[in-house]
Amino acid sequence: MANTFHQMYIQSVFAVKYRAAVIDKSWKQKLHGVIGNLINETGCKTIIINGVEDHVHCFFGLKPSTSVSSVMKNAKAKSSKWINESHLLENRFEWQEGFGAFTYSHAHIGDVFRYIENQEAHHQKQAFLKEYIQMLEEHQIEYDERYIFQELI
């Protein structure tokens, strides 16, 4: 649309169902590429995708006519389908329901990029659940602990 100017940067975080550590290093980069392409498919612009065995961080520029929910629905549904159709795991793969979404200004792009780029080193020092709650609190997002990433019982 003419005369529409925007600059919206989103970091989304979502986990494997029950936070199972099943994303293998042998296909992790390919998965991140698939997710990045799926985000781009929505008209948004992927900046970086990275994560570890049990979760993924996506950083992208949001197109103003697209909702974060629709971008995540597309990325999660089609990437889990890709994993299952590629027979990368013995069992059926699923992402955990929901996601976290956090906004950033243009001035923070470099910091967020480096943070996502260094996920493996970061998670040697801090557990995912602690990191996720810290992100929610830093962004002053109210949450109910009952709904933060289910664990396998």
C-alpha cells in the first residue's frame, strides 16, 4: 500500500512439544532454513533463525498486514510437516502449543541477532525455561506458569 512505512522487529520463541530435546545437529540448520523460508513466504523478512535441541528463536521484520500469529502458525505447522515427511525422527514430531513474541527497535537488531546466533553457548549457562521466563518478565508480559511449555509427565 502506498504511503505505508513500517519498522517492526519480532523475536518469537517456540519449543518442541514437552520440550523434548529431539532437534538433531545433523539437520538443525536445514530446519532453520525451512522455518526462515516459511516466514519469508508470509511477506515478512527473516533476519536469523537459531536454537538448540528443544526450542527455536526466530527474528524477523513483520509485514504490517500480517499478524504474528499467522506467521507462527504457518512456520510451525509447515516445519513440523517437513520434519515428519522427511522421516528425521522415529516418532511423530510436534511443536508445543503457543509461542512467545517480543518486539524490538531498530537499535536492538545487532544485540538480538548476536543473542540468537549464540544460542548453543548461551544454553550451556542458562536453562531454556529460566531464559523464557526472564524474557517474559523483561518485557513485562503477564503469564500463568501453568501455561508455560508443558513437560512430559
